[in-house]
Amino acid sequence: MTRVQARRNAAWFLILLMFAVAVRWRDFGNPAIHVDEQYYLLVGDRMLHGALPYLDIWDRKPVGLFLLFAGMRLLPGDGVLAYQLVATLCAALTGLLVALGARRLGARPLGALLAACAYVLWLSFLSGRGGQTPVYYNLLMAAGGYLALCLPERARRREVGAIIVSGAVACLLAGLAIQIKYTPLVEGAFFGLVHLWYLHRAGARVALVLGAGILWGALGIAPTLAAILYFEALGPAAFDTFWFSNFASIALRKGYPASKIAARLAGTAAQLSPFLLAAILARRFSDRREELAVCVAWLAAALIAFAMIGAFFDHYALPLLAPLAMIAGLALGASRLVQGFMAVAALALVAFHLSTERDYRVGIYAAAREIEAHSRAGCPYVFAGDSALYVLAHACVPTRYAFPSTLAYAAEQGATGTDEAAEVRRILAGRPPVIVTLDAPLSPWNEDSKAVIDAALRRDYVLALSQPREDERLLVYVRRGLPPRR
């Protein structure tokens, strides 16, 4: 890298960092962006108090994700702003890799920078404005993808050693990403295979290619193997819980109606349409066909990962953004029509999301104060709503199934390894001082659990607070006989 390139990259990073802050600042300190990241923060917080994922607090995500959030929880504050600032830094760094990847494909500097800015902006359109997992691991995968885009040139130069090192780094990065979410496995496998192909193209002997493949595979699986061995060392019961949580339980979840899946796919495709148009036109603006083919293959691997789980939430499409944006950079640098279409789409989507995404932090902090006021009387129970309330109220957690949808919603019924209604009865037997729920579900209720909670609320609790939450209301009930909050 020349000094000129280094200065340009530093300038691009500063531009992207300022742009990322400008795009995301309105949500800084907002604990109610998305239910997922609230729970990741809760698990990370509980780990710092000695809890073990799966055994003491249950979820399906890899342990590496919770270690990441535990590390961010060590930063000053309640953890909310900390994870959002780290996410902003990751978005800017990934944007820089998008720009470098676009340049590797042959994009003009302006097109590369516009593609990077589009990546940062579109994260927020696909529920990535906070701390969804791809906001973090896209940085690792974009780095691996950039290394893959360098392979054609390295093979032409017969840089066998450089390809071996590149493959090791790319597969290790993918292995780390897999410990944030399992779906990058597909992209990681692609990184390994494409490195093997170009190692062969560079003239490496068969034995060296095979040895490199074994090394890269070992590096890719090492982080997950370390997690498996850790829980195996805790004993058979702990390992069985880990295995069920991470792998077996996924197959037990109920599917979503076809109409809901179709609506999600349509919404995601509509929001990605500017990238799709630019990607379709990209071939006519690039003379680096081999690098472009590698990037398209990487995008195909990301699409397979997107389709694997089948739920098709919009944030599941976030891993598509990095390869799509790199490809789009070709057209963004050469076509004013594409630039105009992207700008109009960006403005329209900004207007749409600003008008539909309300800020609920006032309500959630009010609920947290109500909970904290009664914390000496025992652990509160968030049946439905925001799991961040446990963190914000500095409250204990009455169940290992603390993610509200686990016990409250029908999609999880029979997929948690426990009788959900029986667990709700056990929690209520402890007479929680506060119960939090919603007046209407975000997803169909688990009717057995709902019947248990409704009976307890009618008999033993009074409504103390009602706050808007999306199209519903967040309801905070206090146990009868407890003094009102001062």
C-alpha cells in the first residue's frame, strides 16, 4: 500500500465514521431498538455476574455473541450506548472494506465511497440500526471477502505463500463470525473453497493444497470446537443442555405462515432493489471479470445462508449488504442514472423509516423505574415486552428463559426443552413484585402460558403503568399490597 492509498483510506474511514454517527446518533442510548439485542445485552450482563449461557440463561445463539456483549457491558454506562457505539465503529470499518472491495472489482473512487456509504445507511433500513449480530460479524466476513477478491491477482503472480496465509486468516475470521451467529458457516466454507481453487491455480502441489485445506478447516472450526469442549468439560448434563440449545432446538420451532414469509421477502427485496439494479448493471462497468465472479459467488453463499433458517426477517438479509454494495460500487461510479436512483431510494426509505420507527425509550425507562422501586420485594418477571428492563432496573432474573418470546409465544411452544406453562407457574409461585406484559402479542400467544399469567394478574396484581410500544402497549403490573412508587 502506497502512502497515497493509506491517506485515502484514512480519509475514507473518517468520512464513513462521521456518516455512521450521523445516521445512527438518534438511537444512541435507546434501549428499545430491537428485542434481540436487548437480550444479548442481558445475557452478557448476567455472565459478568457468574451466569453461564444455556445453563443459567437460555438462548440459541453461540456463546461468542454473549462474550462480545459481556465485553461491551464492561464499558461505562448501562451497556446500551456501549454496544451501539461499538456497532457504529463496526459499521464504519465494514464500510471501508466495502469501498476497498469495490475498488478491487474496478470501481472508480467515487463509486467505491458511495457504495460504502450506502452499506452504512442500508444497515438501518434492515433493522441494523442498533446491535443486530451481522452489524458486528459483517466486519469479519467483509475482511474475508476482500481477501478472496485478491486471489485472482495472487494466483496470476503465483504467490503460493500469500494465498496460504490469506486462507488461514479468512477461515479464522469466518470461524469467529460463526461464534457470533452460525449462518456465516456457508460463507466461511466458500472462503475456504475459493482459496483452495486459487492455491491450485497458483501452481501449488496437490499435497500442499490438501494440507492447506486441513489447516484452514481447523482454523474455521476452532472457535466453535473450543465452545463445545468447554461445555463438554462441565459434564454430560451441561453438554446436553448446550447441544440442545445451540442445535437441536432450532428444528423444533414452529414455522411462520406463508403469507407472512412472502410479506417479509417482498419488503426486503423492495428495500434492496437499488443494490439489485446496480448489481445487474455492474458487469458492463468492469473489466475484472474474475474478481467480479468471486464476489458474485460470495453473494450466492450469503444468499444460501439467508435462506437456511427460513424465517426471513429483514435483518437476516444484512449479510447480503457487503457483497452487494461492493458489486454496486461499479455502477455507482460510472452511471448517473444509478446514482440518482440510489439517492432517490435512500431519501424515500429515510422518510419512511423516520415516519414509522418511533422512539420508545421514555416508556421503557419509566417501566424500569417502576420495577426498580419494588426490587427489594423480589425478582420482577417480564412475560412479554423488553428484556432490557432487567438490566435497566438492576433487577434479578426469575427464570433461565428470560427472553420473553420463549415462554409467551406459540412459535416456541415445545421447542425450549421445558413445559412453558409449568415454568410460568413456577415463576409466579415466587410472587414476583412486578409483572410486565403487552396488551396484544407481537406474535400469537402460547395460550397455555397466557392463561396462567392472566389468572395471576386478575387475582394478585394491579396495573401501575401503561406505555406505548409499537402498535401495542407495555403494561406494568404491581403485586397487590406493595406500597406505591414514590
